[in-house]
Amino acid sequence: MKKNVSSQGICSLYLKQRGKRRFLPESVLDLSVFAAKWRTGPTPAAERKRSKPGKGEGTKVKSSHIVLATAFASALFLAPDDGEAAEWKEGMSSPKVKELQQLLKEKGFFSYPQATGYFGPITEEAVRAFQQAVHLPTTGVVDDATYAKLRAFVPTARALSVGMRGDDVKVLQQRLKQLGYFQYPQITGYFGTMTEAAVKQFQQANGLRATGKADAVTIERLRQAASQRTTATSSSSATLNIGSSGSKVSELQNNLKRLGYFTYPKITGYYGTVTADAVRRFQKDNDLPATGSVDPTTFGRIEDAVKKKTAPPAEEDRSSLYLTIGARGEEVKRVQANLKQLGYFTYPEITGYYGTVTADAVRRFQKDAKLQATGIVDDATYERLIGQAPAPKGQAPASSLDVIELIADAAELLGTPYVWGGETPEVGFDCSGFLTYVFKQQGVSLPRTVADIWSVGKPISSPAVGDIVFFETYKKGPSHAGIYIGNDQFVHSGASTGVTISQLNNPYWKARYLGAKRYY
């Protein structure tokens, strides 16, 4: 009796010859119809017109069918096994891409929250970062060599986040400081909220997801940016200031114009007072020394801001909001209305047009809300402005102190010198100046003297993390205080030590302890 050979059987024959078991993509299953036609031969009507086959003829047909179907299987049914990739690249979408993203995520390169199965710019960037890290051609395309390296790759750099310490954190801070993002005067080696904010600013300026965590992609991009900045600085360390002229000044004016700072109608190529004022406003909005001159750090920050403004939204997040100079519509009206309600937008009318007045209002709001002062309404700015807008000027915000963040902020200031009357990291701290500064980072306003801080606190019998502990030192009543961090320890700014950690059960402090109070 004649046996039919199914399309699955034909494929199995071929794959057995290869000695491998392969995955067949769903996109080629329709070829089973084609294989079935080769299996069964002509239609029944045509079959009746043909003479009865002779002995052995049926076997020959069956063999030829197997050969033909095998040829199609080898050309069309072949798919990657565990060690191969079929050149996955941007625009592709499949379960295999999802597996690739999960693998990149495990190795610390894919920063998107979940594997989507779509190969967009974020996936391509992760692939490029990986290829660069393992010294492969940086194509952004996953070929066999990239896939094999990825499977075997063991990360050497850990992802960094709040609360971590070490030499790798120091390197991170040094690079962020070189690029103008890390403003703290010392390299501490501790990853606190200041470091997190600097990482977020860098990620936003470079089109990365602004998580504040330094994953493998962020660390690699940061290394590249710092290296490029070093090269650029060594090749041309000249500062632009009033009287300078040439193509560099034209480039500067173009960039400042795109950011809404340079309002002169023409690009002149001459650095005059209008250019200096524009530079000074940019520096002030971005927490740089407002000198009005462009050093390599200022120039780099301007380039980063332009890059962020012109970067297209990621494919994996097509719904992102992005309003800047020149935009019009209802969303602009809504932004202006909320800015006006909060006292930032002073123009008499809601116009629906995003001009320099709106950009300046957005910039001021962002600065007060501790966002990057770009003058551009992105998702983070819009969410804070519309959904979680700060209280109008003159009203105190509700307290929402996070004790873990509070301790992290305090720890980042360890080693800051004691300065009488000091209340900033740049100058130094006295006892109460340290307390008011750290609590202010968490939105809690304290009085300026230890005695007044004592008087407004809520008394507690036993201190918990985040409470303030008080001591009677050089005069009667509370004259010194620190933040309790657990395990009978507190962090404070001592006259002979600066910001340091001390033990409550130390004989000196134990004898002078007055009690603890809470402020949240």
C-alpha cells in the first residue's frame, strides 16, 4: 500500500540528516500547503487522465517529493538553534527577539522594564553597548558572533544604585563630575541621592531611560562620553568669551538658539554681550558657575541639552509627551494654565503657543521641582506639573519624608568640614546647618538653631531611624544634635570632626544626651 509522506515527516528526514533538532518559526507554517501539493501530486481530475503507473513508479515519485521538499526545508525552514542568530535587527518582531532582550537584560545591557519582542532603538542601543564592551564591530545587529558572545558573557561591572559603595562608584562620580553632572565637591565613593540625580540627568541628556541606576548601558555610554570629552579638551581647551569669533561661536549660538536662550535674530559668529547673557542664563539654569564664558564643561552640557531636545522618542515608548518652542495646541494651553496657577507663567493670556515666555516659565518650574531645567515639557515635567504639581508659591508642601533617602543624603556628606554658620556642602556645615540642609532635601523645613529645632519636634521615648537626637554640651539646654541612623549611632557635624558618625553609648555623648524628637 502507498504511504503518504507528511510535510512534518519530510522536515524530520532533513533535520535528522543534519543531526540537529531545530525550532521552526510560525511564519513558515503556511508552506505545509505547498509541501502537501508536492506530496499528493496532481489534482484528482488530472490523475484520471494519466495512465496507471508501472511497478516502482510510485516509489520514484515519493523519493523525488522528499528531495524537493528537503530542498525547500533547507532554504526556508532553517532557524537559529541555541548558539546561532539570524541577523536580528531594528524593525523585527518575534518571540526570539524577546528572548534576546531577556538575555541582554540578564547581562545588564537592556534597561527597558520588560522584554517586548520588538527590536527598536532601545534594543539596538543595548546591542551596540554590548558589542562595544566585548570588542565586536558596533553594528547594532545581532549576528551569530554577537549572539554567541552574549550567551557566554559574564558581566564584570556591577549595576550601581543608591546605597552602594566602592571604587566603581568613585569612577562613576569622577566621570559624571568631568561631564558637569555631579556637583558635590568631593568624590565620596558612596552612591547617594546626589549621585542618583546626576545619573538621571546624564541618562536624560543621552536618550537613555532615566532610572537613576547606573546599569551596564549607562556605564558604557558614560565611559564613551568622558573619553570623548577628554579628547576634545586636550585638542582644544580654549574658552569662548566676549571678543571671540569664528565657527565655534556660530555653533554655540545655533545651539543656544535651539534651546531658547539666544534670541538675536541672526547667527553672527561674534561673541558679544547678547551671547554672554544667553550663556549665563543657561549656566544658571543648569547649576553651573554663571560666568558668561564657555569652558569645555559648559560647551559639553549645551551639546547634551541639544542632543536630548533633538533625539526622537524611543520606538518602545511611542506615547511620550514632548513640548518645546514652536509647539501649539491644547496640551500647550493646559501647561500654560497650570504654570499660571502656580505663578510661573506671567503672560496675560493663555495662547496655546509654546514660545520663549513659556519655555522660561517651564524652566523655573523644573528648577523648583528639582527636575533638569531644560525648558522642555517631557513626561516627567508634565506629570509633576499636571498630576503632582507643587503647592503654589508661599504655601508649605506637605511632608513626605523618606527616612532611607534621608540617611543616604546624610551619608553622602560624610567628611564635609565643620564651619560656623555653614549650611551648604560647598562651604561646610555647623551642627544645625547640617540638619536643616539634609531635611530640606526631603521637603522638610527645620528652624535654623538647635534650640528651635528641639522646640518644634514631637517627643519620643526611644529614637528610630530618621529621628533627631539632642545633647547638652557647652550651655544649658539643647546645644548639639544629630540624626539617628540605628544601631545606637548618629550622624552629625561636630566642631572637631566635621560630618561624622558617632556612638550614642560613647561616654561623652551618653552623659550629655537629652532625648529624641521626630519631624515626620
